[in-house]
Amino acid sequence: MMRGTTTGWKQWTDEKARALLALMVVLAGCERGMPDPATNRPHLDDAGTPGWENPMERSNPSSGGDAGCVEWGGEFAQTCPDAGPPPECELGEKERCYDGADAPPRGCSWGERTCEEDGTWGECWGSVIPAEGETECRTVPDCTAGATRHCYVGMTDTPPEGCSWGAQTCDADGTWGECLGSTAPMDGRDSCLPDRECEPRTARQCYVGATATPPAGCSWGSQVCEPDGSWGDCTGYLAPPAGRVDCGPTECSPGTARQCHPDGAPPAGCGWGTQTCGPDWTWGTCTGATSPSAGRTTCLACDPGASRSCHPSGTAPAGCRDGAQVCQADGSWGTCSGATVPAAGRTTCLACDPGASQQCHPSGTPPSGCGWGARSCRADGSWGSCSGGTRPAAGVDSCDCPVGVGQHIVYDAYRAAYPASTMPRNPTELNGYRPSLAAYPMTARSLNAGNEIVDRSRGGLTNANILAGLNVSRQAAIDDAVARGLLAVGGVALSEQTSPVGRLVTTANHPEATAGTCNGVGWAWGSILYDAVDGTRRELVYHYVGVCTNVGDGEVFTHLSAPAAVCAPPVGF
């Protein structure tokens, strides 16, 4: 009891001594280690660095603070300083980023950045930001390459007087090119007109004659300033006639009028004209008179006995023919005869009226199940090409795909090509059995020798076993068509055919089998008709052969290497 008490007391005093020593180290500013109680010196580790002898007094590496900081509890507890914020990321970690706003605007895209060794995110790579001065990444061009439009390079929306428009062409990058050919006012000018003689639309009096001012009896005229700033013609003035120095009376009194005709008197059907005395005291030009047209002698509708081409519409419509009419004795034209006119509802006599349209088909009338096309009349009155309809595919006489037993053509072909006489008689022949037709190859084949469906232990060549083998081939054919994308998962067959079970005795019955069930070969054929995903009507043919004999067993599962197209979709034109 005393030893135990003494030991406990010593332990207590040692702990107090160590705690007091640790406090002294802290007060002295020591950061790396505690003195050794035996030597009163810091303990050095293998690297010569002060460390701790007692594991209970070592620095806490998980504190996240200074690696030399001592952290303990108890009566003289010490806590190490915080090491700072945790790293932003882990080395090699990746995340999306964008060198712009919080998220890419329309047309722009994200980039990617990777965590560096110092725990910070690296540079953002691959992000697409808007061009300078824009807020989006433009995806729609300003214009279509090669397009043109008019443009103006001046300070106004439209060219001022004397200036002109130019033209711009859309470049290959979808932006408008340079404005070419436009003219604009020079600096300090508001138009492209030359220096003006006058203010446009102002007027002044004027006179044109041998003297600066009108002589006796003559008068001033007037002239108006044109839009280009130049004076217009002087009009309305009265100057002396040739040989005169004034404007005194001559032929007539200015302002008076009389009837007149260039021929003196009007020919038949022609009319008088009028002439007025001018300010120069002479008669003016005879106006308003009617005279015969070139080659005519009268002004009647026609010269009696003359003839001309005619048409009820005035001018013959395109493709129509003019008629003829003869001038009657009274100078009027007779009836127009011999002209051709458009049929009812038509506007021309051409094969068709330009712009008109009608339904059409290369066959005249669409074959069963096919659709009409359409054609438009060209500007020359001929029909354009027929398009937009459907016609049968090559080798097919209609656009229909009837459903029925008669459509299992590949199935029928295989059964005809491989009758009972072609079936393998034993396992050796079964190994080389590969039914195939050139147009519809059956290359998918799976041979099984061992634990066959028709094994003698399972009952041999029973109808149920042979049909079970046929069903395995059927499922393999369906799975292959789905994998090729020619049959939708869960697709429904239009019709399906299964042959009767064929059976052929080729050997003596196997002694371990039921009589008559393991003495030859059994087979069956099957076919599925369905509408494929690509729009064609296709047929899946599958086949099973099982051999169960006293010299060995085996079975083979086959189906078409690809579903056969038995009815192609209509062809557009």
C-alpha cells in the first residue's frame, strides 16, 4: 500500500513538474520543443531539431498551425495559431468557368479551369466572350453574302440636292462592305450644287432682244431661278419681229384668233384648227387641226376599200392570231374576222397561261397509292417540270405495300430452295449446313453441339422441341434488326408465317431415346413482315435445324444477315 501511494505521489509530482516546465518554455518564447527533465536541455531529433521525447507532449500536426507549435490541455493549456483559410480546390480538380459576367450571354460559351498545386484555380480556357463593344456573341449575320443595298456617306439620312446615293455589297462574313459611289457636300456646304447665280424659285423681269430694254410696243418677260441656282429661260417678253425695231401692228391684232388648217381646208373627216395673233402682231401656229395620217387622204376611220389586221381584244393576246377587217364605203371598219381568242377562262392562246399551275404526274394519272405533283406555266407559255408528287420505286408498279401471306416472298423462296432433301442427315453434315440465297443472304448462324433442345434427354425430335428451337432463331433475328436500327423496340409485326415441322428419319433410333424421337433430323422455318423505321416494308426469315441420332446430336440457329426490303417506299419527283 505504501509503495502504491509513493508511486502515485511520484507520478503526480512528475506531471506537475512537466507542466511547470512547459509553462516556463511558453513564457520564454520557445516554439520548437520542451527541455529534457534529465538534462534540462531541449531534446533534439535525428535532424538536430528540438523535438519531444514524450509522445504526449509532441506538437499536434493536425492543428493546421505552426509546425513547431506545442498544443496541449490541462492546467497550463496552449493552443496553436490558425494556419489561414483552407485551399480553394484539390490538385487536378476541374470546373467550368467564364471570362466575363456570371454566365455567358446569348451565343457565347463556358470554358474550363484546373486546380493548381497551390490549391488555387488556374486560368480559364476555352470560354467565348462578346466582341469589343458588343453584349452578345453574334450568331446571325447582318446580311446575306452578295446582297446589295443603296447607302449614303453624308451626315443626313438622304443625299441633299446635287448629291447622290452609293451602293454597298454584303461581304462573305455577313457584314456590309464599304459604301461606294456616294457623293456628299463639301465642308461648309449643305448641297452638292455648284455656286449659285440666284436663290432657287425667285423670279426677276427679263428681256431678250437687240436692246437692253424693250423698245416701243414691246414688253418685259420673266425668268425663274432653277433649283440648281441658275436663271431659267426668259419667257413672256415681246421683242420686235425680224426686220423691225419696235413692236407696232402687222398681220393681226395681238390676242385675236381664227380657224385654220395646214391644207387650207380640212380633208374629209378632218377638223379645223385655231391660230391666235401673238404679241408680235403676227399669227401664231395653227393648232388643233386634224390631218390624214401618213399614207391616208382623209380623216375618216378608214379609207373605203382599205384593209387591216384586227383582233376583238384590240391587241392579240400571247399565242393568239389577228383577224382582218375591210373599210366600208362610209369610211368605217367592217367586222373583224379570222382572229383566234383564248378559250373560256384563259387569258392567252399559249399552251398555258404564264403563272398558272396544275396537278401532274409522269404517268399521266398516279398509280395506286402514289401522289399528284404540280407544275407551273413559264413566261413563254410552256409548262415547267412536274414535281412534288410520288411514284413507285424501281421494279414496283404501285406505291402500295399490301399486307398478307403473299408478301412473305423471301420465306417462300427459302422454303422452295431448301426442301427436305437438302437437310443435313447427321452432325457432320450439320456442321457444313449454311442455307443462303444470293439476293437474301442468311449468314447469321449459331451452331450448338451439346445440351441441345432436341437432345434425347429432353425428348428428342418432338414438335415442341423443334418449335422451341425455331423460337430461339426468331428472337435472334428480332434482336439483330433492332440493333441495326431497322426495327423499333416493341415493334408490331404486320403478319407472321411459320412452316409445319419437318422431320426426316436418317438412322436407327438411339437406344436411350423414346422410340421414334432420336433417329434423324427435324427443322422449321419462320418469317415476320413489318414496317421498318426507314419507311420500307421488310421481312425477317429465320430457321432452325436439330439433329438427334445414334451417332451424335447437334442443332443450328440461322436468320437473315439483314432484314430484306420487300416493298420500297414511294419515290418523290
